[in-house]
Amino acid sequence: MKIALLGYGKMGKTIESVAQERQHQVVAYWDKDLQQGNLNDADVAINFSTPDAAVVNIKTGLDAQLPVICGTTGWLGAEKEIHDYCSERQGAFLYASNFSIGVNLFFKLNKQLAQWMQAHEDYKVHLEETHHTQKLDAPSGTALQLAEDIIAHSAYNSWELNTKTNPQALPISVHREGEVPGIHEIQYSSTSDKISLRHEAFSRKGFALGAIIAAEWIIGKKGIFNMEDVLKLS
């Protein structure tokens, strides 16, 4: 498989390393200060850029008739625009807030736990996430997806950041520390006990591996997809 990297920061470099381990080749690099290779030589584009560059990068990949894998978060205000753009070009697009295999299983567990806990209103929920200091968006895209799935199966109608002032809003606590790849924890607490669901990433390699697996899967497909499709969790 020949890959175009749209974004060549720390994640882009990790993806390149994992791609080479799996006998794939990066043939094009597209970044703010680096444009090397030809997108037309690629089979798939993988975008891990900044939120403000994501929409342009995704459209660039789709214009080159490449299936696009996107792991950048913080751009979802333009999600419908991108889905329409992909459909108009009969392309393929896959977005995930987190490509880690473990996190996507964690998403599924979170949904199931939220459904079970819906009948037990005495348990109050708190979501906490910790990432490295270079992460630009807060809460993380992973935390937002976890929150949305909890809200869909609870009395909460929104979320609030680093505060607990609104009883109808799910509280999310955000921490930015050192080089932490990512920690997410959901806690259900009552006066009697506490249930915790936690995922901790040890390195960026798990995210990169998931993105490569998604890229391998999407070749030859058309449409809008997510990691549930790749992992057959739907």
C-alpha cells in the first residue's frame, strides 16, 4: 500500500514507522513546511494535521481521488461539509477521534455501561481526560465521543468543562501534563460505591497502528465510515 501523509508531525512520523513495519510505503508528504512526492502515486491518504488544516487536507485527498483516513480532532464543525464533499466525489472517508483498537473497544464498553446505568439515577457520572501539553483541543475528541454516548443514555442534556455547576450537564475534567499520550476515565459514583472505566495509552504507536489498519481496510471502498466498521463492532 502506498500512503500520502497529510501532516508530518509526531503522529505522522509514528505512522510512517508503523507503515514501514507492515511493508507499506509513504510516497507523499503534505505539511505546512513540506510538500514532497505526488498524491497521485498514493493509494490512500492519512491526515493527522492541526484542526485548522484538517478540512483543506481532507478535501485535497478527496480531490486526488484517494480514500482519506482522518485522525485530527477539533474540526467537526465542518463534518457535514466534508461528508457532502466526499459523497459528491463518490469518494471514501473515515474519521475517528481515536484510532487505538483498545479505545474503540472502550467506546463500545462505555455505551453498554451507560445503557445499564440509565436505570440507576443515584449514580452520578464524571468524565476525566489527561493528555500531553501540546494537544490543542480540550476536551479531547475521544472525551467528546465518550460524553456524547453517555448523554444519549442518561438524563444529562449537555456537558461542561472543569466545573460542576449545572446538574443537567455531564462534568468533564481536562488535564494537560508533560508527554502523556492519553488517559480517559469514566466514573459512576453513588453514596455506596463507585464504578470506574479507564483506558490509558502508553505511546502513540497504538493510534498509528489503528490508522494503518483502517487504511488497509478502506482501499477499494466508497462511502463514509468509522472504526466500528473496520473492527466490525456495529
